[in-house]
Amino acid sequence: MMRPTKARLGVVGFAVTLAMLAYIQRVAISQAASPMSTELGLDKGQMGWIFGAFALSYALLEIPMGALGDKFGVRRVLAPLVLIWSAFTALSGAAWNFTSLLVMRFIFGAGEAGCFPNLTKMLSVWLPRRERVQAQSLMWACTRWAGAVTPPIALLVITAVGWRWGFAVFGLLGALWVAAFWFFFKDDPAKHKGVNEAELQLLEGSRALAEEGGGGWSKIFTDVNVLLLVIQYTAFSFVWYFYVTWLPTYLIEAWGLTFAQAAGYAILPLLFGGFGALISGMIPARIPRRAIALFGFVATAALLFTVTKMQNAMVAMVLMALASFCSDLTMPISWNTCVEIGRRYTATVAATMNMFSGLAGFAAPVLGGYILLSESRNWNALLYMMVAAACISAVCWLFLNPDRLAEKNAEIDGSKN
């Protein structure tokens, strides 16, 4: 009996490396914020808008970028997008004032808007159902770890070449990824020279899932499951964006840490979040995904509330890291649920979910900036808002049931074969 080839593992490799690159490029600005603010004369309100500009354009263009991937294929959409956002990562280092930097970060976010919806589409076609959640787990774990190591790496790069040339270094990495991806990747596994008949048969159900079903645009946007998925992920993102925008500043101002100490402590939430995403894919299938997600968000809310009562920076950051671990247990579950709901329109559903996530990512740092401009400078006010957001996510998972959706899809695909 012919054994399946492993071309799909190469596709997983491209997804993981691009996801990591996207996070490195987006997180680097949090470490450049201090020298950038000093050189360009930016206050905290303006930096809040700089942080939020990425998230705003990222949100506004999610659905168009996802729809393009569904219509024209991942290869023809993703490659030029990576080149665009990498170019504007590099150009961020050429900013000369608030407006120029705002525009560059806005266009950077517009390019990245197509990243994860199209990666989700790519994995839905190239992996059988039993491997899809594991791949999402690995991808999100690696993105978190990439984000975790970015603060000290960015600090080293900025110290060595300055923040301006640091952005150029990060931008160059995207062009290298595109060159390799264009040579290797095909939208249809059947057209890939490295795929044999046995691997193609293994992917038969996934190809059917991506080509049929989903019920059309009207059903997608009126499905209560899409609404719940969007709400829980939006609230989740409100919490997460704190870790990649204001966290280093929080550590310096609320806890009196040095710039170097803050860069080290800022690793913890993303590091622990990566472990949460990875472990999520290892949990036995007999345990309902809904139960895992519900636990994750309830625990996140409890841990973040406890952070506000702490008197020691290390203890507070360990608790915040554990909160990130618990919430990231839900990441692979959320993104795989996009596949189960969307089928043919997977990238569109994923883009819808991520669009509202981006709006939360815009609101969180901008709101944070204005809170910190007030006389009280109350960091705990932000943390209490994060607790409330985690509770909202938990409520949504009382009603979402991805396991049942997967069973329905298996029944549909089985009846067609």
C-alpha cells in the first residue's frame, strides 16, 4: 500500500513561519515606542493612535482580504500582501512626524489584514480534519513565542542600529518568505508535484469542505454561530492587545521597572500564551472544545482581577502570564470553528471574526492612551475592563458548540462520498 507523502507538512511550515513573522513585525513597535516618542516628540495620546492605526486598518480590510482569498486563491492574494506589509514595516523607520508614522502603520495593518484568514483557508485545504486543530495550535503557539522573544530581540536590534534601521531589518524578512512561498506553494494539492495519490486521498474530505457548503454569503452573515464567534473573539482581543502595546509602559510606570527589566517581563504573557495554544491541540478529542474555551475565559477573568490586588511585580506578571495561558487555550478552537462554520467561505468567516478583533485592537490602546493622559493615570481601570471582556467571551461559549458543527460537516461530506 502506498504511503502518503508529506508535502502538507511544508505548507504547515509556511503557515507557521509567516504567522511568526507577522507577529514579530507587529510587536516590534512596542519596544521602539520609547525612543520613537522621544525623537518624534509624541505624547501618550499620539502613541495610542499609532498603536491603534495598525488595528483599525487591519480590521477594516479583513473581510475584503478574506473574500479575495476565497475567490482568487491563497497564493495569488497572500504573496503580494506580504510584500506590501513588509515594505511598510521597513518604511516605518523613515517616519519624520506623527502623521507620517500614522499613515505607514495604517497601510502596514491593511496588508496584514489578509494574513490569518488566508492561512486558515490554506490549512483547511491542505490538512485532514484530525490534523487541522493541531496545526492551528502549533501556529498560534509559535506566533506567541515569536511575540515573546521580540521585545529582547527588538531591544538588541534597536540598541545596535537604532529604531529606524531596526524596522528595515524586520521588513526584509517578509521578502525572503515570499520568494520561497511562491516557488513551493499551490492552492490545490492535486497540482503540487510533491503530493502522491495516497496523500491526495487523505486530503479528499478537506478539499470537499473548502469547495462546497457554507450556505452562501447571506447565511454566513446571519448565522448566530458567526455572531457568537465574533463577539467572543473581539472581547478576547481587547485583552490580548494590552500585551503587545501598553505592557512595557505599564511595567515601567506602574511597577517602576527599568526599560531592560520591562522588556524581560513583557516576554511572560506571550510565552505562556504559546504554551496554552500548543496544549490546546494536545487535549483529547473526547473533551468538548466548548468546555475548554469556557474554562479558559473564566480563569482569565479571575487571574486578571487578582493582578490588580498584587503588591509585587513578579507575582503580578506570573498571574498575567497564567491568564494569557488560559485565554490562548481558546485560540486554535476559535480559528478551527471558522472552518466548520464557513466551509467554502472559511477565509470570509475567519476575516469577519478577525475584523472585529482588529476593532478591539484599535479601541484598546487608544482608550488606554486617553486613560493614561488623565490625572489619575489608573492602570487598574484598564485591567478591570480586561476582566469584563474575558467574562463576555466566557458567556458566548455557553452557546457555541464546534464539536456539533464538526459532526454535521462529517455527515454532509460522508453522504456525498
